Amino acid sequence: MTTSNATASDTVTFTFAGVRRGFVRGQALGFAAFVYGIAFGLLALEVGLSAIEAVLTSGVVYSGSAQLAAMNIMAEASPWTSANIWIITTSILIINARYFLYGATLRPWLGKTGPIQAYASLFVLADGNWVLSMSAYNEGERDAGFVFGSGFAMFLAWLTGTLAGSLVGALITNPALLGLDFLLVAFCGAFAVNMFKGRQDIAIVIVAAITAFITSKLVDGGWAIITAGLAGAAVAYVRYSWGSRKT
């Protein structure tokens, strides 16, 4: 689909050629998604999800950090209650709130395509291919199929990795023998290290950790994850506001 604009350079298209370019450039990101998918598949199996349930979770939620939080809550939920569903849902919504901003930044591009192309591209949108797509746009790419192609490369790898992790994990009769029972903690640590950017994040980590500790002592279930996330986000917002006023 093509929409004319003021200049030819701003004309937006959605073609198979653009999808192919995005898919090819997204292969490097796809490899990382595949590896993370394997780890999630093992985690999902550890908390009791079948291979099909794990793949469906990856397909519907499609967020490593949000799915990790959900698995953590499921691992701690004892006994399981309907409240845990609301905790998981709230956690996923909070963690994935950044996609509202991602979608807004892509509006000048996807807003000029049809609803099917736009929503399909947003459905497979991830952090990595958002960065890749914005970079391509700044370089002059105007085929919105690039967004879908790069996102689909990661989405397909994520699902494949999840399935592989679940199937391989099912063949392991004694996960503790290989240290796989520690995988959830290790995965959380890896995410934390990857997201830590420097000394400016120390206050956020401290506040979130203290909040999580206090909440875990007062309330059962996964509320510690939600309160820690909100507390950390509040500190980040205050820090950003102060920094903006100084500049």
C-alpha cells in the first residue's frame, strides 16, 4: 500500500521487498531471541507449563521480561488463587507499558499504512527491532514492511527457541542435577545486569530491592514484583525530572 505525501522521499510503502530487507537485517537479533527463548522454555517447564502452553505464552505475551516476571510469580504462588492472575496481568501491563511509546514513535511511518499492516507490525514489535527500524527510518528507509520483517524475524526465533527449550527440558529427568532449578534466579540476574546502565541506576536498584523485600514480608504472592517495579519507576521519573530542570 502506498500513500502520497508532500515529497517523494516521504512516500511510505509496504511491500514484500521491505519485509524481506527487514527480515534479513533482523537475523542477528533473531539469534539472541532464539537463545532467550530456549531459556524461557526451560523456565516454563520448571513451573509446570507444557510445551504448547509455553509457546502460546510466548506468542501472546511476546515479552521476555514480562514472561520472566510471570514465571517468577507462578513459581512463588502457593496455593494458587485467582488473585495471582490479576498480579500477573498487572505485571505484564506495567512492564510492557513502554510499547505505547514505541508505537507513538512509529506513527509517522506505520500511520501511513493500512490497519492490517500497521497492527501486524506492532504485534511482532520488540525492543531490538524497534531500534533497528528507527535507525533504518533515519537512514531513509520508507518501506514500512521493514518493521514487520525485522519484528517477524525475532518473533519466529522467540517461538522456536521456546519450543526447543521446552522439548529439551522435558527430556531431562533431574533438572537439579544440571543446576536447571537455579535457572530462574540466573535468568533474573542476567536481565538485571543487562538493564543496568551505570551509577545513575544504583538508587533505582536500591529502592526497588528494599520495596520488594518489605512487600514480600507483608504480602504473599507476586506483589513484591509490582511494587518494586512501581517504586523503581518512580525514582527514575524523579531523577529524569530533576535532570530536565537542570538542563
